Amino acid sequence: MGASGSQPAESTSLPSAARSPHAPSNMPTQSRAPGQAAKNAQPGQCAPGYIYDFVGGGVPLGPDTLAVGPSQTSGDAMKRATFAGSGLMRYSLEVEICSSRGLRNADWMTLGVGGTSDPYCICQVIGAGKTEFRTKTIDNTVEPVWKEFFNVDDFFEGDVLLFRVYDEDTGKEDDFLGQVELPTCSVLPNGFRGELRLRKTSADGSDSQEAYLTVGVTILDSRHDPTPPPRADTPQLFRVEIQRAVSLRNADWVPGTNISDPYVKCHLRSGDGRTVSGDKASLRTQTIKNSTEPVWDFAGSLSVPKGAALVFEVLDQDLTGSDFLGRAVVKYEQLSSGNFKEDLVLEGSQTNKKARLSVRIATAEIEIERLKRLGAQQEKLGFHEQAQKCYSSVDEIHKDANSYLSADGIENLQALARIAKHLMAFDQSLVHLQEARRVSQLLCRAKSLHFAQLLAEMGCLHFALRDFPRAERAYDESDQTLRQLGFGESEHRATVLAGRAGMDLAQQRPGSALRGYEKAVELRSRAGALRSVEGAALLTNRGTARFSTGDCSGAIHDFLEARSLLQHLGAWPTEDGLELLRNLGLALRKKGDVLDAAAVFQEARRIREQLGTLTTPAGARLLTNFGVAVASLGRWHSALESCEEAWRTAPSGRTGRQFWDATSDL
């Protein structure tokens, strides 16, 4: 894989490896010399030291083994890699798992005995194929060297190579040490060789432990596949809901004591009667204390092979074991509709009245669509907590189904971010957007309008969290992307300019803020997008900037235009609209139109009373403003009464200070 097809430099030479004892029999390791199959491959043209954000940090391994950068695999290059017509390109790859460094010591002082990690690496093809293989385990090291080769015969465009590193343990579950994804655009068309930074490397699942994995990918062959192979025998992912049970036996019945503590176990049984083992092959609900009619509302995913049955067992949890309360079986044929829902009769329940278990079993695809529709409905109705639960379940199913790295996965992450923002959980919203950005980069969507908008929203959240440096970087990156895509004079760029202007205003730079808002208004007006709720917000912000520069007349004009626009759009009143009224009153008072200011404050007060928001800090600020305004008109009793009401509403902090300032003015 050298720059001219020659053998790599000695320092980066990676000799062939014997078959790993852990490799599946259908995935032989490569016995040829590394790089032999890639003599005709074109080298990557990236400069030494190139870093890949979307894979966590790819770096060159030597003077003639540079990693392939995204510029070689985007746009026309990807188009040249495919044939005209329908179907996909199928690639045969040689994947080399070289080494890792900086891993966490997961075995430190285990059972009082000093030690270090025993790492191995699993590589899985995420996409149409189901290929998976693993290296051997290297004992007692945090810098393992595997140098193992594997073949992948069914890698398609859009697939992702997922690498996961574990610490092998005896007698307990292996410890997770980190993972990293390598997307299609990093692999095609020239292969890949580089060092990737692992994510989720710390014991708490964060990225605080800096660890790396070195891999190489060589393209052995490519061919057009008009009809990809059928996946009929591939296990299908189902979402299983275990809802409730009725009429269970009281297995703990003794006069004056407790009753059953039921839980449900679900496992898969193959056509020949054997229990299916492996990942996503069993589920267990929580235990419900003291109930013969428990409600679990539990949901989990099962990967169901063709012909397998789902066996549900209801058990009573005891200190000495579990008592059997009943069993029900759902055959594979019953799942043919993709959406099975029934109250199952529990066999062996030993009750006079039939005991039943309510379950719902749907394919991952059907359940995702159902939850997305339900989440959108709840969000539209303003039930944000319920919508958040729906979108969180979608996120969980995407991860179980390995469809997380997709456009749908990004869309759901943005929905979660939007809901968290509505709930004022800005930190949580930012986490979702950062993950959406990472997945977008993995899918090579970093040069798109969608990505630019995502960056602008991240800038908005950083701004809300008062992290101005990160906000400025996000806005700058969004602005640069929009310009490169030809959206430099669009309403999309107006959003970015308005965000940056807001930062200027927050940092006491009203002149700079005003210039930014004026340009944003100009762009929105030119694009015919000013007469909207977003346009009204922009006019309000420009009015605030004008007010801050002393231009009260200009501010009043903007505030009145924004109010008229919101009323015309049927978006009045809103919380933002009430703040608009308050700002309008302040501008009128500063200009000397005290009577008009008092009338505006009174209007805002009346609306807040109707909405039940007068007893909030924002309502207290409004009451203080009204008190000062009517005091200027000589209505001292009303003024003092309003300021005292503000004090009772929010007697501490900024509003309390406003009260004392107001009463001293009186």
C-alpha cells in the first residue's frame, strides 16, 4: 500500500499473520504478504499530519503509507466508482487490525491482584452484510500488537466498518475499552491506512481516556451487483414490548404476608427445540413487588432467526429462587405481519381464571415509524416529555438494528436535541447535536446545507450556555460551509449572521451586533423569508440592538413591525412576543413617551395574567417596569403597588435589585 506500489518502509511493514483462533471459519485471515493485492492501487494524496475529525484522528504511519483523505473519495470520485444503472458496487476488502495504544487498564487490582488489560478487537460490517470477526487476545498489555488480516467479501457502498476493543475476562463480562467507525468514504475507492482515535474509552463511557487503534484496509476487488444477495436467513430484529399480566398466582401466599413479586424472562427457541444464545437473544423485565397484576411497560430488542419461537416465562422472585407462574410461546409464523399484539394465555399458571400476558412484537422498521409518528404528534401538541420518550426509543432501536449510522439516525438525534432545547436542557441538546455532527461526518455529509444548519444550531446552543468561543467557531464553520455551497446570500446565512450578532450584543458590542442584524434582515428580505416568525424574531433583535445604540425611534419601528407581523401570522401572543412588548415599552419610556410606555406595559401585564405567567421572573421584571412608568405619570400608589407585587414574585437576584432601584426612584 505504498505510495508507488512498493513495499512499505521497514518501520511500518506489517507481516502476514496466521489464522486467529477466534476468527470465524468463513472469514479466513490473509496469508499473502500485506499490500500485495494493492500494487495497482493509487496512493492517497493527503499531506503528512492530516487529521480526520470524522474518524477520530487519522495520521500517517510512514513516508509512503499516508492515510486516504476524504477529498479523494467524495463527489466525482465516488461517482466514478459505480457503474451506471441500478444495483450496488460490491467490494472485497482485506482488513488489517494492526495495534492499539493508550488503552485503559481494566484489570487494575482485580480481586486484589495487580494486572493489566487483556485486549482483543472485533470488527463488524454495519450495513447490508453481517460480517464480523475478532483478533486473538493479547494478555497483560495496554498497547497490544495483533497484526492480523481478515477478508470481507460483501462490503457495499454505505456500509461502515465498526471496530470495538474489549478486555477479556474470565468468569465475568468482558470490559469495553473503546470503539471507532470507518465509513465508506474513508475506505473507497483507494483503501485506508491510519491511526484512529477510539471513543467511549473510559469506564464511565466518556472519551477522557486518549486511546488509538491502527488499521489498514486494502481493496482486493470490486464488481457491480445488480441484485444484492437475499438476506432471508439473516436474523430479523424485533422490538418486544412486555406490557402487563393479569390473574397471576400468588406464589408467596401465606396469611398476613406478601404476595408474588413477578418478572418476565423471554428467550429464543430454535426450530429443533434448542435455546438460542448470543447477542439480543434474551430479555428480562424488572421485578414488580407484591402484585398479581403487574405492569412492566418494558421494551427491548431481540434478533430472531428464521423459524425461532419466542418463549415468555413469568416468574416470582424469591430469596431462595424463582417460582414458575406461567409460560407462553409465540411462533415465528405469528410474526409474519411484522406487528403482533395479543394477550397471551399463560400455560401452567395454576389459577382458576386464565392468567394472561400482554405483549406487542413488531419489526424494528415498523416500530421506528410508529414511534416517529407518535413523537411528532406529541411534540406538535406540546407534550415534550412524551415526545422525548418516543425519540429516545427510536434512538435505542437504531443502535440495536445497526441503523444508527444513517440519515434517519441523524434526523432522530436532531429531534432529541430539539426536544431537549424546548425543555431548556441545553447541555443535553448539545450532546445530541454533537453526535449528529459526528455521524454526519462519518457518512461524508459534512459539505451539505443540512450540515451547515446543524452547525448553526450548535452555535446557538453554545451561545445559550454562554460558551462564546465555541459558539463563534460553530458559526464560523457554518458560514464557511454555506459560502462554499453557494448559499452566501441566502436566508440560511441570515440565521448564522443573526446568531453571531446576538453574541456581539451579549458581549456589549451593540454596534457590531446592529451591523450583523441589518445584513441578516437584508438577506431574509431579499430571499422573501422576512414575513415569518423567524423574521419577526430577527426584527425584534435588530430593534434591541438599535435600542442599545441609543436609536430609540428605530427600535420602536422594529418592535412595532415585529408585533404586527406576529399578529398577521396568528402567532400572537407568545413568550417572545411578551418580551417584545416589554422592550417596546422600555424604548418608548426612554424616548419620553411615558404614557404610551405605560399602556404597552399594561397590555403585556394583562396578557401575562391570562396566560398565568405573571408570577414568573419575567413577569416580575414587567411589573417593575410598569411601576416605574406610572410613577413618571404621578400615579404613586399604583407604582408602589406594582413594584411591591414584583418583589413578592421574585424577591431575590436581579429582579429584587430592580425593585429597590424602582422604589428609590419613587
